[in-house]
Amino acid sequence: MEYKAIRDWLAGAARIFSARNSALQISALPCRTRNGKLEVCLITSRGGGRWIIPKGWPESDLSHVEIAAQEAWEEAGLTGAVQPDLYASYAASKQLEPGVGIPVRIDVYLLIEPEQAKQFPELGERKIKWLSIDRAIERADDSGLREVLKRLKIEGLPA
């Protein structure tokens, strides 16, 4: 009974929150060119195995670019220079638990030609795949992310 009360409270709080606000997450979109073809790196979420990009919550002592770099490192073992300008934003829903979600704005920063480490904090907790841009568009589990990937396909990597 206690679990149900907590779940009901969370669901109510999420509805109230979502009516007025959206939370912010910061993400890195790892991308590279191999054999003249654009590729992006997708990872799986820890909970459900959805294909996503590395992302996390803002931290008061880090810039958004630093957070994007930190998330790429922790979740995928990728390092490199994150582009300083915001590339895109999209709306999504962050599932707090089954049936309870909040609206989230995802700010996307490009991480171009990153290096892959052999050891990193979340090694073994996620799958990591470099995919052609077309395959990544097909595989991405979020419609907003698919739109960002379509834009990248059209525009290509910044010079």
C-alpha cells in the first residue's frame, strides 16, 4: 500500500510539474566521418535499452558544454572537444518510473571525431554503436532525436 501511495504522489507531482515547466537535460551527439560517410554514436538507456545519445542533468558548477563532455565520457567512454554552440533542442519525456514521466527539453551539443576509451564509468551497463546516419535515424527511439539526426544528415558536420 505504501508503494502505491508514493507512486500516486509522484504521478500527481509529475502532472503538476508538466503543466507549467519542462526539465532540462544536456546531451552530446557524437559524430564522425568514416570512409566519407557520416556516422553517429548511439547508446542504450540503462533501464529499457532504448537507443539514445548520452545526456544528463545540469550541474551548477559545470557549463552545458562541460556536462555534454562529461556524459559522453561516463556513458560511452568518448572524449574530445564538444562544440561550444548549441546545435539543437528537442522535447521529450523522461520516465521517472513506469507510467510516470515529466516533459524534458534536451539541448544537444556536437562531439565531433571523439576518441574511444577502453575503460570508462558505465562500461558494461549500455550498448554503444557507431551507425551510419540513416541507420541511426531508423534506430533512435525518440522522435525528437530522429529530427535532430535528419537535420545533421542534411547539413553535415560543421566545417
